[in-house]
Amino acid sequence: MKGEKLKEYLDKNQIRYEMIHHPLAYSSTKTAHLAHVHGYEMAKPVIVKINGRLVMVVMTANQRVNLSLLKALFQTDDVELASESEFVRKFGDCEMGAMPPFGNLYGMEEIVSDELAKDEEIVFNAGTHTDLIKMKYRDFENLVHPRIVNFRFSL
């Protein structure tokens, strides 16, 4: 069943969460709208390649990845968006584009927008385009241990 890896991980760690079912949607902003969730609480993962390795960048539904900022953070010019073909196998338990923001479950370093870190709760895809998980941000951070970044900063 899609998303089982994440649910088992949350249950094993005794994390309280709520499942939210919504009509089929493929974009994070549309998903937030259909599920009646504020866009700033909706966490969307974007996979980038930094020096050839995959990194998960997690931000709010209405934010965009700042590649220039990532280049400065990692002190390299070798930063680009990853193509689906480069990471699809890592997320075999998820529908493509419905990956949860748990890079640690998929062997990836994770960077999270400080906008998400401000929220008491976050909502994210649970491995499908029709299911979300809502949980406390603090629990998420304690499980993932992401690097928090201010994506509003421009270089």
C-alpha cells in the first residue's frame, strides 16, 4: 500500500498524526485548496542535485526553490533540479510527485524552509495524490533533523 513506510515510521516513533483524504490533485497549491489547508502549512518536497547527490528541499506550497541560495550554502555551482528519472526509484512506495518530506527515510539530506518551521503543524502528501498527513512540526523536526534555511534571502 502506498505510503505505508511513512505511516509505520510515525507509528513506531509514537507520533500523533491525522490522515486527511481529499479529491485527486497533482500540485501542492491545488492539494492545499482541496484539503482546506493554508498554503504556508502545506509542505512540498523538491529534489535537487548538489554536486551529483540528491537532496530533498522542503518548502511551503507557495515557495520556489532558490538555486542561487543553495549554490551559496553548499559553496558550489553544481546545483540543479533533479529530473524524476533520477529519483523515481528511491520513492517506490509512493506515487510520483506525492512523496512525503522525510528525506531520512529515503537516504537523503534534507533542507527545510524556515517558513514551515514557524508553523505549529504541517501537512504533506502521505505517498498518494489523495491522502495527506497533518502533524506537529516539532515532531517532524525531531524525526528528520533537517537543516533550516531562509529561502526569502536573495543573493
